[in-house]
Amino acid sequence: MMLDYDVKKNLQEVLATLPEHVRLVAISKYHPAEYLQAAYDEGQRIFGESHVQELQRKVEVMPKDICWHFIGHLQTNKVKYIAPYISMIEAVDSMKLMAEIQKQAAKNNRTIDVLLELHIAQEATKYGLTPDDCRKMLDEGLWREMKNVRIRGLMMMASNTDDETQIRNEFMTAANFFDEVKARHFADAPYFDQRSWGMSDDYPLAVECRSTMVRVGTRIFGPRVY
């Protein structure tokens, strides 16, 4: 299959804009394995998918040293399918989901990294925990018993708007909340260090607002292929 988009060139351009401490999650959902392979050949190792069946197909044909991130809303009944190999589940928005990740990770004798998803954006369609919900869940402390789940940090999506001031405010709200959570619950946990915000349209702003992990798809792979 011929690539109708210059994946390698686009990837290099994105990487050139990122500071050394910011990791790139190449959002590869709806793109064929050939596109992923082109990015892999250029050194990319973290890929983000949001559909379990599509992810399973790609895991079978792609190199085994890829770190797969699940980036979409994950139903609890689908966790068992990805638990054997997923590196990180980026959008944990309930204790119910975290408990299922713990159960399936333990079955596979693995520890699975997760990020807690914050809902700060103004659209009602976004998933995630409000800061108050997140405080309550962490204060209750059930997560401390989950030995096969490791909370690595927070993730969020900004509002879908051209208002840069609003986007910046949302990113900084998340960054400040990260500091609060770190001090309150993870002061002695060096692994709690990830702030995942920023996508193709707003990742440079996200980096200014202390993001450590950006999720970029369209800018690398072009419009969705399937």
C-alpha cells in the first residue's frame, strides 16, 4: 500500500517542536498498519488507539516493542481484551473502571499504568471526573489497595474552541490540579509524573501549560483513512 501522506516528514516536524521531556503519543486510530509502520521506522514507539477490535488487529501485525495506549472511553467489559498487552489506559473516569483494570491486570500478572481523566472542558459530551469527583475518589483511598494499577498522572481534553485564552485556562486548571493531587496523595511517588493534554490543534499551547504527553494524530497521519 502506497502512503498518500508523508508520515515520516510529518512525524519529524512534530517531534522537532517538542521539548525533550514531552512524550509524543501518535494517535493512530482509523489509520492502517502501513502508516503506523512508517512512523515506527522513524523511531516512534508510543501509539494511541481507541477501539478494542482495531487495536487487537494492529497488535497482531505490528512490532512487539510498541507501547500501546488506550485513549478513548473504555467500557469495563472490554478491559479483559487489552489487559494482556496494553501499556497505559489514558482515560480512567470511574472507580468501577479502575477496579476492573485491577482485576484483569492481576489475572495477567501485570501492572497497568493509568491516567485519571479530568472533565474541565465546557462541553457536556466530554467524559471524565470533575476535580471535585477526582478529589473524592482519591480521598476515599480504595485505589491504594489496587496493587496491579499504577496511577501515573492526569489527562484531559480542552474545549473545542478557537478561544486560546479559554484553552490555556483549562490546561492550567489541570496543571494546578495535578500539583494539588501530587502533594496530597503522591508526594512520595516519583512515578506520578504525567500530564497528558494537547492534541494536533493545540499541543504547542499544552506544552506551554506543562503537558508532558501530547496526543497527535491528524498532523502526523492526515485525515482518517477508515
